[in-house]
Amino acid sequence: MNSSMSMGEPRLNWDISPKNGLKTFFSQENYKDHSLAPSLKELFTLSNRRIGENLNASANSVENEPTVSSAPQTKEKVGMVLLPKPRVPYPRFSRFSQREQRTYVDLLVKYAKIPANSKAVGINRSEYLQYLDMKKHVNEEVTEFLKFLQNSAKKCAQDYNMLSDDARLFTEQILRACIEQIKKYPEFFSLHEVTSLMGFFPFRTEMGLKLEKTLLVLGNVKFVKTVFPSMPAKLYLSKDAMSSTEIPKEIAEALHSDISKDPNAEKLVSRYHPQIALTSQSLFTLLNNHGPNYKEQWEIPVCVQLVPVAGSKPVKVIYINSPLPPKQMTMRERNQIFHEVPLKCMMSKNTSVPVSAVFMDKPEESVPEMDTSSEVNECRKIETHENLDLNFDEDVTELETFGVTTTKPPKSPNPASTSSESIMTDTPVAAKAAPPAPPPMALATPDIATSSRSLAQMLMEQLKKEKQLVTGQASVGNHTTSNPEDSCVLKKPIKRVYKKFDPVGEILKMQDELLKPISRKVPESNLMNTDDSKQSLVSEQSSAPSDASGWPKSGWPSAFQKPKGRLPYELQDYVEDTSEYLPPKEGNFVYKLFSLQDLLLLVRCSIQKIETRPRSKKKKKIRRQFPVYVLPKLEYQGCYGVEALTESELCRLWTESLLHSNCSFYVGHIDAFTSKLFLLEEITSEELKEKLSALKISSLFNILQHILKKLSSLQEGCYLLSHAAEDSSLLIYKTSDGKVSRTAYNLHKSHCDLPSVPSSLSVPWVPLDPSLLLPYHIHHGRIPCTFPPKSQGPATQLKAGGPRMLAHSRRNPVPMETKSSCLPAQQVGNEGVAQNKRKLT
């Protein structure tokens, strides 16, 4: 057999001389023809393929492409918005036809932002009613579609465990740097107290944080960048950032910068004496406890110190530092940490401004009252002056003789005549009848200083005019006599004005109220640190008529009413010298004073980004810098839509709105598989209020108040607040003073390694938002979170499409990235319905 083969076929000759220089033995063309490596087209297709997509289908689509010039095809696909290919095939078609879906999408674009019971002007009532009617039927299919998505997530559970090598390396570096920060706290703690998160106090429905004053601002802030050359935009870190160990250390130091060791906070605490001093991260952690599951696990170090006060007892201050890294962390949370850093870099411009120029908070609520009161002031013809200081050298009691009817002097002097004669003389009767006036320093207490200044000044000006008017009329016939003593005696009797039209009498009543005796000053210790909810920092050190009923009931401006707020006047107007404080190494620090019921809270926060926009709708020409907060959000089912905001994400936005009421928000939707930003969603303040209806805000505030009240009862020392996931109780640990028992909690040992991945049978699936339209929804007329409609012929599709309405939004026109290589007509026809099921790879 071997001989036959050798006879029929020529032998292979391996001794071939090299032909270098004369003929190319293995040219570039031969390499391309015979190489098994993928071509550039195949590499491009593979790079854009979603995880689990059939490799053979992608290869066949490349092989079957016609061999024509690709330039015309590229021009045609530039403006196309392709439908994304589903991760799992749809089980059925939609109950709505293509025409009905197109109609509903157009209505959704017009009326999605209008509340259900709104009486907006200029809307088509019939269209709006049609939209509400269709919405009821659409919601039924949305519920069924979300069940399908949840089952799809269970089939693709490995998607939620996906983490790139770069993300894994960078996240581990940050977490290890955070673990090093834990070593600065005591090692052993013993259980001090166990309490409930909700507490046992009466549940208050009306509660909130009230901004008392912005105390100090330090550092600079960069402008936000919201427009990019192309979308989707790839998020990546440079090689220097990935290889550098300094960046993770800087991030960890910024996350765990203790307010208890902040010299700026110490100075502010010694001046304003708040009961609580905490960071914005700890405030968010204490607010982010949602019942009945309470699934967030956290640990927060607490330090209770006694601050000395000159002339009184020391004041107790509770410092709440930033939370420690969690003991368990999902892959989704690790992926979130990684993408926050490149998104922050990509959305920051190089230009920055001092944070003091930012318009952080909305004007106070008392501004409209001042506007209304000015109308009353104008009607009464009362002149106001810029200098409203109270002059104690002028005696206004002699002016009380005006408006009183004079009597004839009796012939024989007696005690009665003396008293009646004193009415017409310059002797101040009110000063004799009233108790002796207090010294000027006692009168100018912070509670009524401003009110008494402005009121007394206006009283003096008005009474002087009345005096000139009355004395001028009374002394017309006696100008040949203001002997000044005889001039008053020889006055003609003046008829009393009718009571209803007696402004002088009303002024005299108001003056009597001002001359009431002043109560003794409250000690400074009670002023600075009080635990009684009914005791105010201002009103309790003021005069006797502390309630509103003791003040004159008239139409005076709001500046004459009791002062609002919990700070004395000298602290309300005090301006800190920034040269006496230490600015941060990078970024900015903002120190604000809030009140929660009877508690004063000093919060150290920061501003992430800023943008320039009109100050208000009425004042569009005036442009100011406003704070901006960008929330990164990973999307694991981007082929079906955009995930809704979770409770924790809503609480994060809500906390930022509490700290800076003028803040605007952006949500950066990132594809978790490609690390590309494909949508930048802007959330206005009105939209945020509507979304916050999903949170039980009153319950969150009650939990915060209960925890702070519990901390206020602790003695001086170092503590640790610990909350386990899915537990309604709160553990309070205290440092062990040299005594370590077997039940002691070793903080360093529990955080000696990286956080573990929780073992859970459920998938961290998040439902999609059916109200958020992506570009391909608008382009193809597809209702979000619904099944695809049945395919119609090309001619029918053109008729059913109708006029398309563009969405009026400030979002970037972002085409949703597709991994499908099929043509759009083929996608509409099949749409990945169950009859064309494919096996996932």
C-alpha cells in the first residue's frame, strides 16, 4: 500500500532553498488569505457583541455581507437608531398594535410630566383623557413585562457577578486603603446598649431639617460637563491612575476624614455650641434606613466630648464620623465604586470657581411676608429709614400728652390738682406710673433688639410729626407768649379724635408694651445647650411677653414680629474669617448649621459640581452658579430599558437636596457590560418631589431623631454604632478601658480582610422605569416595558407611523447602543420572540 502511494504521488521535498531577496515566500497577502486570526471586521463585531450572544450568528453575518464599498452603508447608518437585541427572547407579542404603540408614545412625550389632577393651561383635554385611559391598559402589560424581566435576570444571574479585571484591581486597592483607616480607632469595644431604630417616642408626622445658617465655605468647585462629542462615551481610567497607589489612598482619606479631629469644626463648635456635629456621609447613612426590612448594614464611630465654655459649665458635643466600609459588598456595589471615579473625571471641566460664589440655598420663606407687609406700610403712610438703631438718649415719654383732652387748672393747689396739672406740663407721667426702665444693656437683649429698634425709631418719627402738628395748631393765638412752661398751660383744649380713627392712641398702646419690664437674662449654659423641645435659644432669654399674644396685634411689617431661628442676633450676623481656617487639599468644605426639632446640627458637606443657569423663572437675565450632584447608576438590562431609582439612590438625592436646596441632579446611566455612559438623565426639583413620594420621609426623620436623642444621653467617651442587615435593632458599643472580655467586639479583626460577597439565592434585580423614554422608544414608537408588537407590512408601517413628535428635554440625543448585526426590518419582524429561541452561550 505504501508502495502504491509512493508511486502515484510525488514525494515531498523539504530541502527548499530560501528565496529571500528575489521572491517573497510569505507575503502579506498570503498571510491574510491563510491566517486563522480574525479580520478587522470580525474583531469589530466581536468587540460590540453582548455577553451571551451567539458567536456563529455574528460570524455568519460578517461572512454573508456583500462585497461592496462600505462607505455608502456607513453614511446610511449614521442617523439610524437600531432596536437593541433582547438578552432573553420575548415570550409573546404585545396586545397593542404598532399604531397604538406609536400613539401612546406621542402622548407620553406630551403629558408624562403633567400630574394626574393638574389643571394645566393649553393642553388638549380630549388627548389628555385618551392618554390617561390608555395608561391604565398599558400598566397591566407593564406588570406582566416586569415579571418577565425578573425571570430573565434569574436565567442570567451570572451577569450580576461580572466585574472586569481593571475594576476588580482598582476596587480592591480602594477597599484596602479604607481598611487601613480603621486602625486609627480603638480595637476592642464592649456592648453598652441595645435600642430600636424607631424608638419608643411618639411618632411625629411633621418634622424636617431647617437651615439656620451657612457658617463657613472653603475651597473651589469645578463646573459640570453635560455635553460630549459622541455617545455612548467610554469610561476608563488612565494607566497612571490604575498603577498609582496614591489615588486609592486619597479616596480613602477623603471618605474617612473624621469631623471629631477637624480643627475647623472644633472652632465652629466652640462658637455656636451645637449638640451634634456630623458629616454628610453619616447623615445619609442614618437617614437611609427603610422599613420594614432595614437591609442596609453599617457601622459609625461616635465621639462624645465636653467643650469648655467661658463663664459656665462645659457643653457636651457628639461627633458622628463617617461610616466604616461594609463587611459585605456585592459585585454590583464594587462595580459602582469603580465607575464613580472615571465618571467624575469625565463630567468635570477644567475651570473652577470659589465655592463661596455658589448660590447653594433658596431664599428664606420670610421674603414674601416682607413684600406683603410693605403694602400695609405704604397704605398707612409710615416712613421707614435705613438707620433703625435705637437712641436711648431721647426721651419719648413726654410725647404721651398728645391726644389727651386738657382740663382747667383748679384755683387751690391740692394733690389732685398737682396730678392734673402734670398732664399739661413737660413732666413724664408714664415714667412715674410705669416701673423704672431697665438699663440700656438689659433692654437690648437679642430677643427683641431688632424689633424694639425699628419700632421705637418709627414711633419717635411719627410722634414728632404729631407733636408738631398739634402744637402748631394750639399755639396759633399764643405765639407772643414751646415762657415755654406757660405755652403748654395756655393751650386750647383739643378734642379727642374718634376712637376708630385714633392712630396716636394705638401708638401709645404699642409704646406701653415696649416699656414693660425685662426679665432676667438666662444663664449661658442653658442658652447654648438645651434639651427641652419647648425652650428656644432666643425667646427664653427675651422679655416677659415671650409669646405672640403679648405683642401688638396690628398690621406692622414682619420685621417687628418675634425673631425666627435658634441663634442669637450677634451669631446670625457674624461672618467667619476664612483665613483662620484650613482649606481642604482638594475640593471644598461647606459647614452648615441645621435644626431638627430642639437639636442643633453642624453638618460638614461639600458641593460636587456646579452649573450656570438663571436665578429664577422671573429673573432669567440674572445667571448664577448652582450646585449639581451626579449619581452614577449601572444598568444590567439596558436592552429592555432603564432601571428605576432604588430607595438608597432616592435617599441619596434627597439628602443632597436637604443640604443644598438649590441643587440640581443628573443620573448617569452606565452599561455594566461595556462601561459606557449611554444616557445622562436630568432630574428637576419637581420630578424629584414626585419620585420622593415612594419614601416614607416622616419615618426616616423619626429614626434620625431617635438615634440623635439616644446619642445625646451618652457620657464622654468613644462609641460605635452598629446595625446588622435586615435587623430593626441598633447596637451601641463603648471602648473597653483596658478590660477585654470574651464577649468584646474586635473591630480590627472584623475588618482585617476585604468585604465578602453575600451568599443570597436572590438576584439583585431592579425593576425598570416604564416612564423613561430612550431614543429608540421615540424613534420606533415603542412603549417602554412592553412586549414588541406584531410586524406589519412595509406599507402599513409607513401609514401607522404618522407624524413623530420629538421629546422636549435637555438630555443628550443618545442612541442606544445595539449589539445586533441584523437590519432594522428584520428586527421588527422577529423581535426575539419565543418562536425563534436561541440557546444562550
